[in-house]
Amino acid sequence: MYYSLSEIFAIGIGPSSSHTVGPMKAANRFVCNLKNNINNVEKVNVFLYGSLALTGVGHGTLNAVVYGLLGYEADKLDLSKNHIENLQQTNQLLLGGKKQISFNMDTNFILEKKIFLKEHSNGMKFIAYDINDNIILEETYFSVGGGSIARQDEIDQRIERQPLNVPYQFSSFAELRNICKTNNLTISDVVLANEYALQSKDETIDYIKKIVKIMQDNIDKGMITEGMLPGNIKLHRKAPSMYKSLQQRFENNFDDALYILDWVNLWAFAVAEENAAGSKIITAPTMGSAGILPAVIRYYQRFAHKKAHYDLDADIVFITTAAAICCLYRTNASISGAEVGCQGEVGVACSMAAAGLTAVMGGNINQIENAAEIGMEHNLGLTCDPIKGLVQIPCIERNAMAAIKAVNASRLAVRGSGQYKVSLDSIIKTMYETGLHLNSDYKETSLGGLAKNVVC
């Protein structure tokens, strides 16, 4: 099933696509569905279930829901207006920008930490009441990964959703390979042809340029912004000191064969720390894994690509190839840490980045598949166990590790014999089965793993 670039690379507010972007969309959609009844609303209660309840405070879910109730979309939200602080001071919320209601974040949010709705572990329910406590509208939503949402009556359609009207539909890498072979196209060509059927060529290229710019702006900002990340871990940003150290080593002609890896680590840290701080981020394919693709993009632009100047064509090939790989994971598995663990976030991002880098470096379709498969194979079983529910430990370092792993996966594929035993389709199936068998303690609940055994 084909997913558009805007679905895979969405603009949102950190630190978590499942816990911030999705709930914000759901709250906004709920408000829109009130329509003219919004004027009769006196109270709104928000119930968070399962993973959203257990880690929502640390992940910024409550704030995201407030933004949605205010009527904002992520790419139009101005964080400088201090919406949360104003709400906490006044206990007044301008619902949908139209109707003033009383709203207290301590009482109007109900965290159902022991209830996991059967459809998905990221569940939320919104109920709007009139002055007599009669229900005006009640809706239940699920945040299913990468910022995508489904209402309760739509959740079963997540896999069977209506296909986009594009020339090339594919649900497996085998089908994608056949399309490329039959039509003499690259993976990037297939994705671009699909996007041009959804919007104009100029709009498609402009969107790619926009998301790459935000990714690279996150790197630049993250490298120089010092201070402590939000939350009770009190974790200090590391990217600025890493950057200063690398600059000094460069100025002193420091000889280190692994010097390039330090830069990749830095770039991944910079974006992951910006995400943890709640900045405007691109889901790639999620926010918990948002530092991997930007770091690999800057790697090939700075060190690996044949052209010395910034090359838009390479960005297009990278983004579109990575997007095709993500389509396969979204169709046949999941990119939700709450559903399949971190292998669905960091693992998928690593797989996407490895494929995109291989395409940029001139790899053929077999090498691209091999790189994507390697990227996931060595993330199988990766748990999602954020300490204190914050997207910080182990998430930030994990982005750096996966960026390096993506580069290595690409190099292994390009320099290999071209023969490999494990297909991408089989590894995606394996990842999904592995994720379903993971104990819920290891799926973004902060009840097991590092979250249980490390005290900060």
C-alpha cells in the first residue's frame, strides 16, 4: 500500500510522533467534528489509555492535546505564545479558537494507566459536555505510529484503507522490484511518479526541500543550543560540547581514522536533542527516530557524495527511496513503538536511511534491498523502554547508533557480492512477529528494561 511523502515525513512538535503529533491531530479533529455544537460546550474531558497514560506526561501528550483542542495544527503552531503556561495560570481554554471553557490539566485529563484498549495501546477518548453535563460528542481515537491516527470505527481499516490514486501500488519489495524492472524505473522514479499523481511536480519538490531544510535546521540549532532538556531526568544537552570538540580537533589537524563517525554521531544527537526539547521536527518516520535520516543526509552531503556542493538531486533520491521502504513497513508491520517496540521506530529509520544512502551512492535495486534488510536485521527485538517516559535515555544515543549502523549497512551492501539470503519482505514479517511477542513492559510503557532498572 502506498503512503504519500506527507504521511511519512510529517511536520510535528517533539518529542514523540505517537504521543504528541497523533494526539494533537486527534484533539483537533474532535474539535472540528463538534461543528456548530462547539458553542454549547462547557466542559471537555480527555481520557488517555495504556502507553499514552503511562508515558504521556514525559512524552508531552497532555500539552499536544491542549494544542489540538485550541485548534492548532503542528506546522502552524507558534510555541513562543506560551499556550500551556497561560492555561495553567487561568484554567481557561479557547476551544477551537471559538468557545471559552474551563479546563484544568490536573482534572480534565484522566490517565487510565491500567487500561489498554483492545484495538491499540495508544488510545484516547474525548467527551464534550453541555452546561447540564449532557454528552454533546464522544469519540475514541488511536495514535497508530508516525503521527497517523484512526478513530475507533476506522481502526480496522488501517491496513485495508482506501488506496491512493497513484499509478504504482506495491505492498512488498518483490512487487516494487517488478514495477521497477517492467517499467525501467528506479525506486525513486516510482515514488516521484506516484507523488506527481497526487500533486504537481513543483509542489512535490518544494515539499522535499522543505522537510530536508527543517531536518538540517534542527542539526544546526541542536549543535549550538546549550542547556538542560525538559523533564525530571535533568539531562544536559551533549551536542554543543561534541561540536566544540570536533571543531578543535579539525583546527589542530587531529588524525583519527574514525573522525567521520564522530560527525554522524553529533548530527544525530543534535536532532534528537531538539526533538526531546519539543522543537518542530520531521517524523522520519517517527519523532523518536527523527535524528537518523538527517544525520545520514548530512553524512553523504559532507563526506560521501561525489559532488562537493549541496545537491538537491541527491536529497530527492534519498527521501523518495527511504519513503518507499517505509511504505512496506507501514503496510506489513508497524512503526509504532507502543505496538512493536523501538525496532518499529529506530529500526525502521535505520532501514530507510540505509536504503536511501545506497541509492544516493549509485547502488542498484538489489543493493538497496540488501542495505534496508541489514538495517533492520540488526535492530530486531529492540525494546522501547524510555526512562521516566522521556524521549531521552536511551532514545538520543540510540539515534546516533542507528545512524552509524545505517551507514555501515549501506557500505556492506554496496561492497558485497550482491548475493544475500534474507529478503527485505521476510525481515519485515519477522520484525512484526517479534514486536507482537514483546511483553508490553517493553513497548513504550516505561514499565520494564532501562526504565525499570535505572534510577535517575
